[in-house]
Amino acid sequence: MGTVSKALGLLDILARTQGPKGLTGIANAAGFDKATTRRMLVELATNGYVVQNADSREYELGPALQVLGKIREERFSLYRTTLPFVRTLSEQTNETVHASEYSAGILLSICTEHSTKPIRVNLEQGQKLPLHATASGIAFLSASSPTFIEAQLRKPMVQFTSKTLTSSESILASIHEANARGYSFSNQTLQDDVSSVAAAIRDQSGKPIGAIAIAVPSLRMTLNAISEFGPLIQKTAEEISQQLSGRRARLSRAS
Amino acid sequence: MGTVSKALGLLDILARTQGPKGLTGIANAAGFDKATTRRMLVELATNGYVVQNADSREYELGPALQVLGKIREERFSLYRTTLPFVRTLSEQTNETVHASEYSAGILLSICTEHSTKPIRVNLEQGQKLPLHATASGIAFLSASSPTFIEAQLRKPMVQFTSKTLTSSESILASIHEANARGYSFSNQTLQDDVSSVAAAIRDQSGKPIGAIAIAVPSLRMTLNAISEFGPLIQKTAEEISQQLSGRRARLSRAS
DNA sequence: TTTAATTGTTTCATTATTTGAACCATCAGT
DNA sequence: ACTGATGGTTCAAATAATGAAACAATTAAA
């Protein structure tokens, strides 16, 4: 692993843990030496990616991330487009709904709205969704080219739960099912007791760029629920894809 | 410069230039070798910080930045707090208004609203504001501790325009003036034909954490304008500081 | 108050990664 | 087919990263 990835890993740690963290805590979490960790944090700090509290000496995410995030959002905002859809879908179903964007072999959850029910699926900001072990991933694959699918299936697949599918054959079967139905379905493949339905979001050319999913406690994911949520998520994904392709002109005319 | 800083510099380049960029373009802009640049871009890409268009092979900022930016914003959002103030101030004055946050020796512009006048000050997203050469910086310094000021004045100060102040004495004089008036004033110290008034934003303890400024084409920055904008920016900065300290409880009660 | 323990910071010889010139591959235009 | 760009790859040499250990500073315990 290169030095850059290690440093970026520190950002991930700061993002995942709530609140600021001390040097040794970060070093332990990352598995790096104190000295190494510190040098990286200092370097990140001089670039504004983290800030160190002058009193407590603890580190936190820095303003540069906000700046870059906002620039990225202005240029290409799957987030902005999906947000209203995710919201309404979550209100309609009162279940957790999330959109994700493909990047570097995985889907990155970019937009989540939680159910208000006492038992609900909880999703962290920026949760990583492996292609082989999530409904979103299967939906994404089912909208991908055969060569892409092949390449992904050749990669090693982590077994997250006892129900995670890790063989090419079983994944291909899921993909075919998803293609037949128009949406994908996963049952506890990434986390125990979580089931999801998902559909791919596509760009103008039809190439998938992400996915949207409804994540439900497996208890509530009955056949009835599937047949209600499935078509819903399929329709929503299509609407988002359409808005991403065609409607830009119309939107800018209106503003 | 460490490898990490170099890689982060690439992100900066992608942020500054509009739209995607090819490998050689980025390498040239950064002044690194193609091979070096590529290795870094690949590493950034595998972490989601940049994405490469599969067809054009061009690179762009990646979704990880949005994710981290949003997490940071949730935890500590000077941006969210200042945005409404920046907006109303910009409407009131019809001039460019921007807020900035201190990080690693400079102020980072985090929130800008532009004037609608044909001649206006234009400010890039994430513009870096050196402490010695901007009204925001002087305002920030004038709210800082003597030891901090001293440390900053010992650093080398870049001469951006013919009017940039680069001696400790002249900067100290500006700081004292700002303290006397309650707001700072700069005249073409960073860019030609741009004048600004600014005031510091403080946290609970009174320590400055950023600044807010009105940036005006020097032509329009008359004595009248200064005496109108100055007290305005001072009052706004105080309101923001108050909201950052005390009002969190009240706001959450209201929601 | 003294002692011990914890955390942050610096150093420096060792080690491993980064570097960049040269090379190859691919594509677009002539 | 030739030419000039651009993206991508290789590998010995150069350099930067590493981490154990020492040190400092702060906090907790005795």
C-alpha cells in the first residue's frame, strides 16, 4: 500500500469515529506507528484536510474536505439529484433508503434517509458497499457490460455473513434474476438481519453509475414487501436516470 | 514536500481547473513526472478521491470528497452557520461577500455569494487567503493572541501586488487600526483593484476561527462605502460568533 | 509533593517506496 | 504509412518513509 493510501486511510478513520481523536488512538486504529501516523497527520493538517485542536491536541476532519466536496458537488451531483427521490421514497415506505455511486470497484453510499421505525436499518455516511454482497452491487452489475461483470467476478470476494454469496455462479444467478425482475434483491449478504431491494442508476449512455436501494430489517422483508418495494425502487431508479440524462436543459431553463 | 502533500496538490489542481483533465495536463500543472502523477492519481482513484472516465481517460474529483465533506459539515459547520449571513449581507450590499475558516496558517474561503453587478469581485471556491495580504487575514490576526501574531509575522510574506504589505511594522499597524475600528480594511493587497472590509469570527472562548468579508472593486470602495460596510461586517461577524457559541441549544429546541 | 503512567514529539539508522528517463501502445490527423 | 500526441509501463538510482528508542509534557495515582 502506498503512503498516500495510508494517509487517506487516516481520514477514513476520523470520518468513521465520532468526534475528535488523539494521536495514539488514531495510530492504533490504523495500525501504524505513532511517528508515522503523526507525520501523516501533520502533512494532512498543513493541507487543511485535518485540523488539530491546539489545546487538546486532538485531530478532526478539516475544512479542505468541505471545499473540495462542494466543488465536486457543483460539477457532478448525483447527490443533489438523488436526494429528493431518496427522501420521498423513505417517506412513502418508512424504511431506510440510500443511493450510492460507483468508484474504484465498490459502491460508495452518498445519500441516506433513515426509517423512523424503532427497528430500522442503520447506514453510516459513506458506507462502502461491495458489489458482490449488496443488492445495490448486484443491481449495478446487472446493468454492466459482460466484460465488466467478468472482471469483477474474478476478484476475490469477501464472505461477510454466512449468507454472503462468494462464487461466480451464484452471483451470476443473482444478476440474471435481477435482470429478469427489473430490480435486485439481497438477503443478509453484507450484514445479518438486513435485506434490500435495489436498482441501478444510469447515465445518458445507459452505463450504470450507481444504485438506489431500500434496506429493510429481514423480519419485515416479506414477499409482500418485496413485491411492493421492488417495482418502486425500479421506477425511482429510472426517474433518476432520466433526470440525469435529459432534464438538465429543462432544469436550467426553469431557473 | 512529502508524497502525501503532492498527491493532495493534484486534488487542488483538479478543483481549480474546470472540468476533467488528462494525465499530461495534470502532470504539467503540478510539475511532476507523468509516471509519478499517474501513480498518485491511481492511488487517489482507488480511494475514491478521483475518478477516471473510462472512455476519455480523463480524471475528475471523486465521490469520497463529497462523503467526507458532508461528514465534516455535520460535525462542525461554520459553512452552514455563515451561509444565511453571507447571503443576506450580499443582498443588502449587492457586493461579493465571503466567509473563511482558519486552517494551517491561512484562511480558506468556504462560503461565497457574489454581487450581481456587472463589475464585481470574483472569488473561486476554496480560494486561499494569506493572513498578511487580506482584510480577512488582518481581521483574524487582530483577534488573535500576541504570540500567534508574532509567530505569523516571523514567517516570510509574499508580495502579491505593489500594495501588499510585507513588513511586520506595517502589518502590525493594520492590526491596530482594525482593533481600533472594529473591522479591518485592505486595499489591493492580494489582487489589484480589489478592496475589502472584514471582521473575525470567534468561537465560545473568543478565539478567532475565521473571518467574514465584503470584497468590492476598489473603484466603488469610497469612504462612504467603507463607513457603511465596516460596521455592517462587524455586526454580522458578532452575530455569527454568538450563534456559534450560545445558540445551538436554542436552535435545536426550535427544530 | 512525588511517582508513575500516558500521550505527544523528535531523532536517526535502516528500509522500502518513490522517482523519472526511456520505452511501448494507442489513437487522430495528414 | 507517417507523425505527433497522449496514456501507460519499466527498472535502476535516489529519496523519502519507517519505527524503535529517547525525550518531553501532561495527567493520574500514590
